[in-house]
Amino acid sequence: MLKTPDLLLLLCVLGAVDGLYKQWIPDTNYENKTNWDKGDVPCGSDTAHFPAQRRVAVFVETTHAVQEMRLPVDGEFILNSGAGFYVVGGQDPGCGAGVTTKFKDSDSLQWFNPALWQAASTPNDPQQGKFQFSVHEERVPCQYDDVVFKAHSSFRVGVSCHQSVVPVRSLSVLGKTFETNSEFSEYLSSHTGRLQFHGSSVVTVGNPSCEDPSGCECGNSVHHQQICSSTTCDSVSCEKPLLPVGHCCVVCGAILTIRYAAGFNLQNYRERIYDQFLSQPQYKSIQVGVSKISKPQRLLGIIPFGTSPEIQVVILDGAGGTQAEALAQELVNDANSHGSALGITEVELQTSSENTTDPTGTSTAMVVGVVFGVLVLLTLITILVVLGRRRTASTAACQAEKPRLFLPTHQEKSFPVMQPALSSPLRSMLL
């Protein structure tokens, strides 16, 4: 089994251009008080009860005394070095009156529940409690992410969606990192793997890294409805709530939409925000999520004509203040000053404040774009009308030059036919 430092070094080597580390939060550890219905770990006078039909792999880190243990039909203990159980004869003096403590059901914990994941930029960030804010779609592991289940821990997660496979870049479980799907498939077929992963879909590893410096889309938009069905939204009090792309709930704060050129690097820009801005004391309560999205394009705001890749920066104030908009303004100023060096060509700002103006000039650009679109549309209509008239005139001219052929009708058959006059003798003979 890999030691934690070795695991962290390995994950650093595996780091992708735009992949994050997504860590699963719940566990099925024996020492976790929240896994027991009494809110405490069974002690020497208690009965540890695992319901008969419960399928679970439980990690045990240390030694525990019990009075009695009721085990399920299909389950297992994963024992850490030196861990185990022993039975106390009679009542345990430090335990009090014996009770039956039942291990909770973990079958309801689902992969596509964004509340059950934490995101980090580096593998050692979770060790320091440093996690990133993400929109709901990206809290769930994306196709380029490295998935981490804590080393000294077990779990049970349901993986079910409308797709047969759920791809990720790599997956670490019980201190071992799986990079190839053949190796991970073997683990899934083991008894422990079947207890930890269940459901109608299968997690696959070995998905290629994101090779685009401007970032790659998460790929979870196809699961948006399922992700949002597991999300509970809080009420907001701002005047103009915002709905970020990939998020399930409206929020108060600011959204920057960035259009970029070939030199833009998403990871560098994300680090720039964290190092130069979020490190300032006034922004300690700010949450920022940076991601690549596809934004629908509409002519005159109505007619769809494809999508364009953009960078979305979602800024929220965890303290409920106005620092989110202040940071957004600083980022806009930074883009205006250093946009050419960063590869940023345009920034659009939205805020939840009623009296906020757009300092980037994008409102003027939008008006100019709309006017230009109207002129283009009028030009196209004029061309179509002219072409239509020319076609009508050409058709009329052709019809005028075409010779007209008259066929006899039913009435024309009764017209007299002129015959040559016959001489009288010949006429008498014929009669």
C-alpha cells in the first residue's frame, strides 16, 4: 500500500493542464461517529449492529472493544495495521449502560450529488483544508479530473446515470492510484470493489488529459438535470440574482465572461486570481470559480447560430457582503491593463447590484453589434427582394417569347370543313 507522501508525489506527476482533484467526502469508517445512529462509536458495553441486508466495506483504523457484534450477510472489514476487535467480559466501566448502535445506510450516497465532493488544485491542498469553489456541474468529477478517495478510508457510492460509463482521468482508492481502465476494472470486480461501487453505470479511468492550454469543458452538462435534482438552493436577497452556466441555483455576486486569444492559459489565469487577488485580506471570504464553457450565440439575441468557447469567472462573497463586486472590478481593470499579455480580448461583467454599470465598454460594443446585425439583416432582405423581382421579370419575359400552341377543343370539332366542289356528273354518280 502506498504511503500518503508517495501518493501525493504520484498525483503531482499525473497533474493535467486543466484537471482538478475531486475528493469524495463521506466514508464508511468505523471510527466516524456520524456513521452510527446514536451519534457515537460503540464501546465495550454496546452491541455494534450491521443490518443483515446491508452491503458495505468498513474501514477500521484502531482496536475496539464490543459486547456483541451483529454482522451483515455481505460485508467486510478493512483492517488497518494493528486494528481489530475484542469482547469485554461484563460491563465496560468506562462505557455506561450497554446499548445497540446501528451502522447507518450509505446506499443513498450518489456520485452525481455535488454536495459530496470537494475540489482542489493540487493533491496536498485537501490536507491543508484548501478547496476550490466550483459551479455544481464541476463539483462532480469531470472527465479530465483525478478522483481521490481518502487513503485510510472506505466508502460506498452509487454510480447511476443515463450513460453506461462515467469517465475520469485517474482514481485513487485505499492509497492506490489507478491510471488504466484494465487495472481498475479488475479492482471493481473484486469483493471490495463491488461493495464500494454500485449502480447501473461504471466509472472508467484512463481518460486523456486536457491538452488545450485555454482549458477544456467539464463534460457534465449532459448530467445537469440529475446533478441539480440532488441540490437544494438557498434563498437570495440581491436585487438581480445571477445564474452561472453549469450552476443549479441563482447567486448574488458577479460573473465575468472572458473572450480570449491563442495565448490564453486557463491554469495560469486561475493561479493569477488566487495569488494576486484572493490573497488580499479584504477578499478572505470570497469564493471564485473559473471554468471554460460553451455559450450559445444568437443573432439579435433571438436566432441561434452555434456556440463559442468562453471563460466564466463566478465570484461570490461567502460573508454576504459586496466584496465580490469589488473583486470583479479589480479583475476587469487587470484585464484592461494586461489583457494583451494574458491573451484576453474582451471582458463582460454582470453583477447582482441594481446600480452597476459595465466598465468594460461591452454595452457599447453590444449596441454596435446589434446595429450591425440589423444592417446585415436588412441587406440580406433587400438582396432577396431584388433577386425575387429579377426572377419574376425573367419568368414573364420567357413566357412572352414562347410560341403559343392552340389545340382544338370539343366545340372546334363542329366547325364546317371546306371541301372541293365536284362536277355535276361525278356528283350524280356518287349519289
